[in-house]
Amino acid sequence: MTGILTARPVPARSRAFDLLLAGSLCMVFGFLSLAQAHLSGILAFGMLAPLIWRRTHPELVFFGVCAVAVLQWLGGFQLMPGNVGLLVALYAISVYGDVRLSRIALGIGGLGVLMATSRYWANSDWKQQVTMMVALGALVFGVWAFGERRRTRGLYVAQLEERAAQLERDRDREAKLAVSNERTRIAREIHDVVAHGLSIMIVQADGGLYAADQSPDAAKKALATIGDTGRASLTEMRKMLGLLKQDERDLDPNQPRPQPGVSSLPELIDNVREAGLNVTYDVTGEPRDLPALLGLTAYRIVQEGLTNTLKHAGPGARTSVTLDFGREMLTVVVTDDGRGAGVAPSADPGHGLVGMRQRASVSGGTVSAGPKAGGGYEVIARLPYNLPTGE
């Protein structure tokens, strides 16, 4: 009952149309009924005037109009032009009203046909009576069916609009997720660049400070290395920060950007050697062209491994980097014989190791890291050549 009494929201244009419709019906059919019989004409206005609220309260309008029609039948009045209000109210409840009440309204309409035609049984031929009953019944059912079809079509259109809106929301959410992932990737790149550059600069600064009095040339070389490393790191970081400053609409995760790969490893290792770390670099197997993502992953894992060695291995540590191009995967090994295992235990992997594992997982690979049995630390990454499809 609460749903019947609660007014449905209706646009102002629709309310104006309903007011115009009810007024026009009263002017035409109401006055025609009033001309036919005075009292029945008054009842006709009672069936036409409530149509002003046919959208906001379709159930109340229908049952109210039916109540007036029952008074008309009890008063012994014949059908009159004002009874068109019954058809309009039936159409309104079938379009805007409750579905169950709409079907009850159809049954009431059929009962009304029987009540209306019962007045003519004694004064007309039974064939005419059946013809009138069938015609009125078809009219009532036709009006109701037309309203039901209108309701069904409206619901279908509403579902399509809701589905389109949901698809648009999903597309926006996926776009924002893609942008978020891209920003996370860029932040990870910045971490790798800054951590590696600062590690080299710290090592060179310590060495330059130690050699400042005894070997000025070595100190100058260390300062030059610090400057070159700082400028290179700053340039790369500016590029990354420039990407982060872009508008989300302009940040395309699929846009190709120059990134280091396996071919850039010799330059990276030379820079680390200049920082004072003893590094050997070996390539086994048959080298092959790697996808950009896989090459970048291998490069960043080596970079992070060397950065950790610079931080934790201690002076005099020897480091080796090995790339094994196997039949199905690339194996990257970064190992040292320093004291890094004791300083940075594997129980607290830090952001660097977490980043390496995340990179490897994106490429469908794995990373294991930990102290070696004979001392030192070892990082092993296994990266399959066939990247995951995401299915």
C-alpha cells in the first residue's frame, strides 16, 4: 500500500501533458456526458478529472475511476462518453503501475464489461449482446496489452541504458587501473635509478675522501664519476617524473618508450667497476633477441643485485654476473663473496628484492635470493622467453 501512496517522480513536461490531457477529456467527453444526462455527466467528470495523476498514482487513479463507474452502474445509468476515462486509467496502470495490480486491473476491466453489457440483456437480441460484449472485451484487453507492451519496451530500454552505463563505468575503472599500474611501474623505475645512482655516488665519495690526501688524481676521478653518475641519474629521473606529471588521459601504458635491456648491461657493469666493485660478466648459451619487457626485467634485476652488493658486500668483495640463454628461459645470476648476507638478512628483503620478484612475476618468471653456503649472497632469476598472455 505504501508503494501505491508514494508519488512517482514525473518530469515537469509530463505533468503538464497530463494536465492538458485531463482538461481536454473533461471539456469534450465530460460535457458530452453532461448533455446526455445531468447526474451521469457529473459522474463522468469524476472519471476524467483524476487522470491528472495517472502517472504519479496510477493505481489510485484506476481504482478511484472504477469506484465512480460502480456508482454509475448502481444508479442504472447507461454507458456514456465519460467512460473513456476507464480505458485511459487502465492504460496508465498497465504502463506505470505495479505489475500484479495491473493484472488485477485487467480482471476488473473484464468484470466491468460483463456489468456494462448486463443492462442490455432484456432489451436486445442475444447476438447483439454477444457482439457488444466481445467488442468491449477486445477494446479493454487491447488497451491493457498496448500498455503492457509499452511497459516492457521501457524496461528493456532502461536495461540497455543501465548496461551501457555499467560498461562505461567498467571502461573508466579499467583505464584508471591501467594508469595506476603504469604509475607504479614508473615509481619502481625511479627507485631503481635513484638507488643504483646513489649507491655508486656514496662508494665513490667514500673512496675519494680516503684518497684525497694520498692520491689527488684518484680523488678527482672519484669526483668526476660522482658528477657523471649524478647527471645521468638526474636525467633519467626527470624523464620518469615528466611521465608522472602527464594528465591521465595522455598517459598511455601501451606507448613504447626507450628502456635499457640486456644490451645495456656491459655499460652498467663498467659504471659499477669504476665505482670500485670487482665484477665479472659472462654470457653462456646462444644469445637471442628478447622482448622489451623481458630485457628490461633482466637489466633491472642485475642493476638491483649490483646495487645491493655495493651497499652490503663490503670492501674487496668480488661479484659475478652471468646470463645463461637456455632453450626455454633466460637465467640471470648475480653473486658475490662479501658479507652482505649478514648485513641484509633474507628475512627482511626490502623494497629492492620485492621489486625484483614483482618484475619477474610480470614476465612469468621467478626470483630467489639468499646467502650462499660458502659465504656471500646470490640472486637467481629465471625468466621464460614466452611471456604470459594473461588468459
